[in-house]
Amino acid sequence: MSRRVVVVTAGLSVPSSTRLLADQLAEAVTAQVTARGEGLEVEFIELRELAGELATFMTSGGVPTAGLTRVREQVSSADGLIAVSPVFTASYSGLFKMFFDALDTDALNGMPVLIGATAGTARHSLVLDHAMRPLFAYLRAVVVPTGVFAATEDFGDKGLADRVSRAAAELAVSVLSQGGYAVGFTPNAAGGPRRTAGTRIEDEVTPFSQLLEGHSGI
Amino acid sequence: MQFGIFSVSDVTVDPTTGNRPSEGERIEAMTRIALKAEEVGLDVFATGEHHNPPFVASSPTTHLGYIAAKTENLILSTSTTLITTNDPVKIAEDYAFLQHLSGGRVDLMMGRGNTGPVYPWFGKDIRDGIKLAVENYHLLRLLWREPVVNWKGEFRTPLQGYTSTPAPLDGTPPFVWHGSIRSPEIAEQAAYYGDGFFHNHIFWNKEHTEQMVKLYRRRFEHYGHGAADQAYVGLGGQVFMAETEAEAKKVFRPYFDNAPVYGHGPSLEDFSEMTPLTVGTPEQVIERTLGFADYVGDYQRQMFLIDHAGLPVETVLEQIEILGKEVVPVLRTEFERRRPAHVPSDPPTHASLVAAGPDSLHHAVEPVKVRKAAEAAASGAGVTA
């Protein structure tokens, strides 16, 4: 069974160092998954292309725009997520946060996630553990232990490649260890709420007799 | 089919003049809008209910009672009545009283309210919204249908030997709609009791509205009230009209761009594509509105939001004039042309509910249970015979 990993990247320039790191992470994860005899499809989401729709979503009380709806479903139905942001003003970028703010609270339940960040200086490296990791913890995703931070100078340093492959191996194991998720159908392993993109009204509904139980006044 | 106006009662600065109407002027404007709706042959006026600025509509039955005294035919409704933070006992009393004052020209739309801080002001918690809607509405049904109520629930002080006064006009409770944008539980609630379901529609894409209405229709049939396409559906709509599309857009654009709900966000053009908003000629409004039935099925009530975002009352009255004179007559004809014979044209009215008699399931607190008991009795009788 081929797995599917979605890469969400919040770089703003073209080409961006954030996308460069995202490419390296995606290639390394593909290598790690295929080395284990499984197939992997990788899909990239450039948040820059969604900037207008995210602004519409935020300023209209959540009107679901077509592109954003498609991407929300694409992310929640994936087997794993690679999320990479540039560091702006001591944290992930506003665009990166807007995207995750636009997801349903159950959109990433149990999702294996590899986090990455880029900046001009290594002084920002704690953004991974002080900002990105709590964000995904709140969303009940499973963030792999190694996060990959790349300052500009790291792109000439072998240490980056080592960290990329260590993180990629962790994500590969995590992706392969979970069964295929189908949005809205499969309960997660912990028996918690299932993962859902929240973009559709689900066909299953709680029967009214259950809703009324204890509230009929008798 | 019924057509009407629904108002959210916002006091908003007119962005083209900087004028902010006083609360008194806004209340007066809403009254004039309701009277205009009757004058041009629309069927329904519905007022919102809010308990926080910038809205004025905190006392719907006071306002609707005043409008009732000045109208003959207009159905007075709500958009919505807060079933979560209001005491259902007071809703039962107030709206039964309004029925008597208006000769039965009353129905209600239940809603939960989405403003978090309003809940604690009334001793409630927004996180209990669905449970409050379920418990309070069930109590409301009891109060309108049982002469003496003994009741104990989670959210309100218990009732012993309580009789709600006045009893509903002609012993017939008003028809109720349930409004919800995205809560399947509320579509389920409407379906369970055989009540109407209203989708606000105007801030959402049609695919979403379609899914909610279909869920309600499917569950309406499941509970045995009729076929799915016979369920009672109402929709919102939002329009602004002029002789040409360019003129309509020119006049409406500053109001759109500065509107409290979506201003400073999507463009008028994008929002018109994403949602049912139609800014153009009466013909364009007719075409777009008729298209609603293609995705929700043939329905019974169409409400329009006209008076918001600081539009001056004179402009709103002109819009209602165009709706009543040019748009709605065509919509009435065309919607009936496409409607199959077995699909009701109108939702239940006081007259139709009285005509159905005291034994109709409208008088059952839980129609599903009464129907099932009757069916069981009938099949039992069949076996012994």
C-alpha cells in the first residue's frame, strides 16, 4: 500500500530556503519509506498560493473557499505531514499560523508530523520546540522527536543532512506504523475522536433519542 | 410559497455619509420595513434577537406585537429566538400572547446564538449550546401542549403543577423552524419533531447548505413525517438591485466593503460567487434565487436580508418595493411551476394547523412516539381480526 505525505511550506519568496529544506526533508522521507519496501507519494502545498483564501476565510466568519477546502481535505487524509516555516519575529510566520488556524480541531488527530524551520541565524532554533511543537501538540498530532532547523549557514554544513535523515527515518517509521487513514471513517489507535477535515456535514448523525436522553424533563 | 424579509437589527454607520442612526431611529426603520413588506405583498417579517450592541432587537415580542397591530396579513417570525439563553417558560408565554394579539400570524425560528459572552450574562455556558437547545425546546413543546406541566431538567428550576398562560390561540401552538448553519444535531432535532429547518445560507457556499438540508430531509423521512422532499425548508438570501448590474454594484460596493461581517475581506465579486449574494438586476436576482431549488429541492420559505451594513432606510424600502413588485411575483409563479404536486407550497400556518384538528400530530409533544403507538395498535388489531 502506497502512503501519502503532504508537505506544507510557508516560504514566501521563489525559490525560498524554506522550500529548499522542505524538498530535502521530502526526498529523505521518500528514501526512508522506499528503503523499507513501501511506496510513498509526496504532495506539496505552498501556503503562499492560499494567502488570499486564508484572508477571506478569516474575514468572513469562515466561508469555505474552494481551494482551501480542497487542501484541508488533502491534509487530513494524508498518512503524514511535513510542516516547514520560516522564522519571523521569534516564531513561525503569520501565514503558517493562519493555515493551521483554519483547520478543524480534529484535522490532525494522531497525524505523524515532521517539523522544520529556517532562519538567517541559528539563534532562532528553539522556535521548533517552543512554538511549533506546542502548536501540533494542541492539535493532537504526533510530532517526531527530531525537528530540523536550518540557518542560512547550515546549507553548507554536513550536519544538516544528518539531521534531515534522522528526522526522515523517524517520520517514515511513524507513517508506516499506522494503518491507512480515511478521512472521517477510521477511529484512531487511541480510540479518541477520529480525524476529520471538518469540511463536510457527515452522513452519520447522533439519533435524537440520544440527544434528548436526560433532557426530556421526565 | 412564502417570501419575506429578515433583519439582524444592527446599528451600523452608513459608510458613504458617516451617519449612525440612533437606536430609536433603527427601531423605527425596522418597523417601516415590516410595514413595507406587507404593503408590497410579501408574506413574512422576521426579527433577530440580540442582547449586545450594536444590535437593538432585544425584545422581539414587543416589536412584533406593535407591528401586528399595524398589519393585517403579515406573518410575524423570528430569526432567531434564542432557545439557549431565554427561559423556555417565558418564550411559551410571550409567543402565545403574540398569537392572540395577531390572530395567529406567528411562527418562530429557534437558534442558539453564537456570541459567547451573552451566555454567562443569562447564567448559561455556550459549550452547553446543543444540550440547552434540546432541553429547552422540549420543555417549550410541553408548555404549549400539556395543560399542566411537571418537569425537571438540567438547566432550569423544576416546575410542579405549572400552567403556561395564555394557552396557545385555538389550543394550537405556532409552527416552529430550527435554524442552524453547521450543526447536524439541530437538523436532526427539526426532523425528529417534524418541524421546519431554516438555513441562513447567506454566508456559506451552496455545497454546504445542500448537505445540511439533505441531512434534515433524510431524517424527516426517517421519522415518518413524510417523504424527504415534503419536509419544510426555508432559506436566507441577500440581494441588492438596480436597473443595471453596474449601477447596483456601484451603490452597494461601499456598504459591502465596510460591512461588519465580511467587510475588508473578500471582494464583492468573489463573495457573490462563493455565496448566494446577488447584486444586479431584478432579473438576475430571479434567476439566481430560482437556482436555489436546484440544490436544496423545492422549498417553502425564502427570506431576504436587505437592511444591514448601514444602508439607509429609504434605500431599503426601495429594495423591498422592487422585491415585492418585480421579483417575488415571478418567483411565486416559477417556483410553483417546477414544484411536484405532492410537495407542499407553504409551510404550516395557524389556519392550516387549526384546520388539521386537535387530533393532528402537531399537538403531540413527540409525534414520532404517537405515530408509532398508533401503528402498533393498528397492526395488533389486524392480527386479532
